[in-house]
Amino acid sequence: MGRSAPRDPAADSDKELLTRHAAGDPDAFSELVRRHRDRLWAVALRTLGDREEAADALQDALVSAYRAAHTFRGQSAVTTWLHRITVNACLDRARKARTRRTYPMPEQERLETLLEPHESAEVPAERMELRRELRDALDQLPAEQRAALVLVDMQGYPVAEAAEILQTPVGTIKSRCARARARLLPLLRHLGPRTPEQRNRAAGVSVPPPRDSGEAGAVRGGGTRP
């Protein structure tokens, strides 16, 4: 009887890969990382705004996921679980950064970190300036607000899924996003004659005004605090 062909990790689901990794398969976790690393990297980079810090946070998160695979119970999608670990690693680093002196990265490197993986450096100068201004504005947000805004407005996650990733009530995510948008709008109004919403969409983030009186109240100081 001939030997069966080697199993192709790419044919397995995320959950199957994690189960196989926990059982000792040496290739399963590498395939899981290959599938999700780009999106996890984008979340880490946009949350922290620093390439070195984001790389360290993502490495911490992947090591944690590697070691904790046996604790996964399937109550959420594997990708949600990975994002939760990554965001938590980013928030830990953001909190630690407040207690130590930080140095701004060189301007060119700072701009390069804002490019999407498929973009070249030869993007219009206006777009590069727009992204620099947006990054500076994001840096002024509390880490928890920034994480919520990155997931919902920049990565496109539904509010409910962002709440699951951050293990935070949906109402709190809405409040954090509303507060973050309210902080961003005055910081971005000076960029040009277009509306803030148009400029933000060009930069890759949606920042709509409060949609109803309840959300407006949360922005002014009511609702759930971040």
C-alpha cells in the first residue's frame, strides 16, 4: 500500500489549524500566521503608530497565541481570538509607553508606516500629508478609543465584532468611537477646503458626525466612559 500524500495545511480551516497546532503539528501555526499576519500587522501599526513598537507587540501577541492555543474553546472565530490578543498586546505597550520617554520616528519612516501593504511610496503628496496629519491626530487619542476607532473605522469591523475582539460592551465601543471622532474632527479641519469626512475617507478612515442625540450626549460627556 502506497503512502498517503502529505496533508496540506492551506486546506484546513483556522480552527482545524489551531487544533492541530495544539496537538503538536509543527506546520499548523505557521499557516495560521501566514493567513492573518498582514491584517494583524495593520491593526498593531495603526493602534501604536510606531513600526518598532507595533512589530514588538505583534511578536508578543503571536507568542502568546502560540502558547495559549490549547485554551481556545471555539466561543469566537479564531481570527477574532487572534485580534483580541494582538490588540491587548498593543494596549499593554501603549500604557507602558506613557511611563517612559519616547522619541519620534524620522519623518520619512513615519509616512511609510501609513501606507497599505499594496501601496507604493509614490502616492500623491497630498495623500501622504493627509495620512501624516491623521496619524498625529490618532496619537492624541487615549489608547482604548484609538483601538476601537482603528477596528471599526479603519479596519471595517462591525461594532459587535469589535466589541467581541476588545471584550467590551457594544455600547462602550460606540461611545469610544463617538468620543474619538469628536476629538479627531477639530484636529483635521485645517487640512484643506474639503469637509473633514471627505478628507478622512481619502486617508482611509470614516469619521461621521454623531448620528443621534443619544450618541451626541455620549460625546459631550454622557454614556459609558472609555
